Amino acid sequence: MATGNSDTWLERVLMAASVRRWSRVAQQADTTELPRLRRQRAAARKLKQRIDKLIFVADGRLALPVVGNQAFPRPHEADWAWRPDLWCGPLAVPGISSVQSKSMLGSEATLFHDCAHSEITLRQLRNLRESDLAAYGLRLDVFKFDGSYLSLAVDLPEEASRGLKRKHLIRVETIVEMEKPLEIFARLNIKHGPNTEQIVRELPLNGQEIRVEFDLAYTRLNEKRVERMWLDLIFEGPEMNQVILRDLTFSRRPRAEL
């Protein structure tokens, strides 16, 4: 009875037989009769075209960051680390044009603004650089901007809040490309009971490593009532600009005891 692996096994057998046949043909080429050698050369050229195409496509695809990849450098002793799904795998709806406020791209990212007329687009794109660890990136295009604020909120999963203490440091790292300089601020929000703690850091966009850390020791966090966390990326002066977030990762670690 045939199984799901039968075809794969048969393909391997046939491919091995083909390799042996062409190896034998190549070894005998010096003594093969010319009419037969001419036919073999024509067949080999057709085969070479298909093999070259396979190698070209395979090299391109295999050089891409792996879909679903959660691997990235994280601090020593990190007890939680995460890359949002938007940067890991393809979305069912990859983009939105004329984005209205509170529109979501995927299940974790929401765009907020107060424009009377939106000339903003959001689109997920495939990362193609060998240096990229994230499979996908997020492109934000802003044309005319008549609002006073523009922010992208990223909801953190429940695991980020579970066991959260004031001794924790929350690290955010990203890779940003932009058409022209602008300021981006990261605001960490932690809801605990009726209150929400907020910590704001400016992203160091001039550095090679775009990284900020939030020290929860300087908050009045009620550790017993932590409900959820989210990050706001706030874009200052975004008009007529394109911003690409190639990656976005989070990690959590306890501060070293003094």
C-alpha cells in the first residue's frame, strides 16, 4: 500500500539512477560515436538549462531569512524573548492603504493617528538581505500628514506580563530604514489594575544598534495586578517619508543584584 513517503523515496531512487547514468555518459564521452555523442550533448544542454534554473531559484530562496524564525541575540539570563508574528510569517492581509486610525495589521499591530484625511499606507514586506534574521519587515509610507500624532502600537503576549517584577529590565531592539531623518520614540505601557505605567525612550537612530531598555525599578508597578503590556512607537514629523522596520524584538531579564 502506498504511503505519503513513497513518491519521495521513488524520486530519490530515480534521481540517483539519473546521476549514475550521466556520470557514465561523461566518462565515456572520449570514445562515444559522434552521432550518439551529438544526441547526448543536445539532451545535456536541455538538462543543464533546467538545473541552472533550479540552482538560481534555490540559492535565492535559501538565502532568505527563515519564515517563523524566533532566533535573535538576547541578553544573558533573559527569562522571556519574543519577535511579533508580523515580522515572522506572512499575513492573510499584507497591507492597508488610506489607513484609518485604530486599523490593525495582523493581530498585534495597530496604527493610531488623528488625520482628517489619511494618506498613510502600511505593508508587510519580505526581507531579502542576508543580514536579516526576521523573515518579514513592516513598511510605513506617509504622504501628506495633517494630524498631530502617529503611532504604532504592538501588543505583547501574556507571557511578557506573567511574573513581571519591578526588578525586570525590558529590552526593545529594532532595525529601521527611512527616506529622511525623523525622531521615533518608544513608550512602554504596563496596565496594572486601574493604573497604567508609561516609560518613554527615544530610539538612538544614529547608532548601529537601535536598542532601548526600560527599567521597571523606577515605576510604581503593582506586581500583583499586572494585566498586560504594549509598546507604542511614536513617529515625529512623518510627512513625506517612508519608514521600514526590518525587525522588532523584545526580551526581559532580571536586573543584576547589587
